[in-house]
Amino acid sequence: MNGSLERGNHPAPFDRLAAHAGSLGYRLVREPGTPAGWALLDAVDGERLFAAATLTDIARYLDE
């Protein structure tokens, strides 16, 4: 994924990234009011496993 994820209103990239996260056992959520902004939660118990300021950072983490 590339830096264009952060431009404008990003429902399509978010949907793709959320689906990718789901396939790996995560749930992608927005965390407004936090420095991170985005978080990956365990899909089963909701535990916060990773947080990042951008969707690009989330995508990079999922691709590792």
C-alpha cells in the first residue's frame, strides 16, 4: 500500500485494509482523540495489539 491511503475521505482503502486485517485475525478501528488514531484489535477478545498514526503504518504492519 502507499501513502495515498491518507488522502481525503478514504472509505475504499479503509474497507480493503479492514478486510485484510480481518483475514489475519484483527479488527481495524479508528481511535479518535488519541495520538495513534488507528488500532488493530484482536478479533476475538478485542485486546489492542497495535496502534499507529496512519493507515499506511497499519498496512505496513500487516504486510510484515
